[in-house]
Amino acid sequence: MSNRRNPFETSEPTPTVITPPSIYDSLRVAAPRKRNRQWEKEHLTQKVVYRGVDPKLALKIKSIAGDLLVPEGEVARAVIEFALRGYEQGELDLDPRPNPYRIRMTLFPASELMRSYDKPAKSSKRNQPEAHWRVITTWRGFPPGLKKELAALASEDGLNVPVGELITALLRFGLKAYDSGLLTLEPVQKAITFTLALDDRK
């Protein structure tokens, strides 16, 4: 036999093909840690959720809170408490009127009702603004007593109006007073307490 070299033989070993890791493997993240909801549970009584509050007024509350660097709920609370004092002193007239389109009464004038209900139906739903009753507003920092007072005032034994309308009327009055300077909101720095780091080493 001839000692000729086979042309198909290679003297070098074939290189190992390294497959890159899957892109999906690099995107896998560890399971998220479960959040501690203890603070929310302890302060649940100070949270309010209202349906039907005028979104423009809620945004104004948010803007004021951002300017003053305080929570939105505290601004809403101050404005609503001011308006309630005005109502008790006779400066704010919350006179409910019959609403032919609903069972409950309304705080808004008949002209506003007719203006919104007598408009011809638009063909495109995209251009229609979202109904106020669909808007949900959430604030924190409300004392339970204020929540109960607002609920009682809006109930059948009170004004018999939707609570969202009541909040809207109170916010309008309070924000108008804020804009005119009758209501001043002054932020106060919270007291910060310190603790000592105890050295347990012996």
C-alpha cells in the first residue's frame, strides 16, 4: 500500500462550535420579591376612592400638591374642609335639584344639565369626552371622620346626590377661594426623628 496522504483527512482537529446563549435566557429575571403591604393595610382607613369627580379639578389638586411638595390627599382634604366650613356658615349653597335623567338629585344647574343632555349624538365615539361618572379619583391622607361626614352629606338622609358631584362642588368652591387668596395652603416640614445605632458587640 502506498503511504500517500488521504486528501480528505485533516491534520488539525475540528474546532468545537460554540453556540451563543439564547437571547431569551439573558432576559429571564429572577422572580420579583413580594412587596410588604403592611403600611397600606395600616393606613387603609385614610384612603378614599370617589367616582365622578371632575377630572380637571382633580388635576388642579395634583398640580397644587406638586408645587407645594405635599401629598395630593392633604391638599384635597384642606380644600374640602374649607368648603365644608363655607357650607356650614352659609357661604356655599348646595341646593340639590331634581334630575329628570336620574333617580337621585343633582347639584348642577338645570342649564348645565340641558346643555350636556340636549346635544345631538356624535357619530364618532373617539371625539366624545369620557363621562365624569367613569372617572375614579383616589386620595390618601383622609381622616375617617371626614370620609363619614362626606358620605352622610351625600346620602339619602342628606342632600341625596352622588358623592362625586358633592366632592366636585366642594372642590370648585375651595379651589376658587384658593385662587383668590381666601384659602392659603402653607406646607410645613415633617418632624424627622432619629434613633441611635446600638452596638451589641461585647
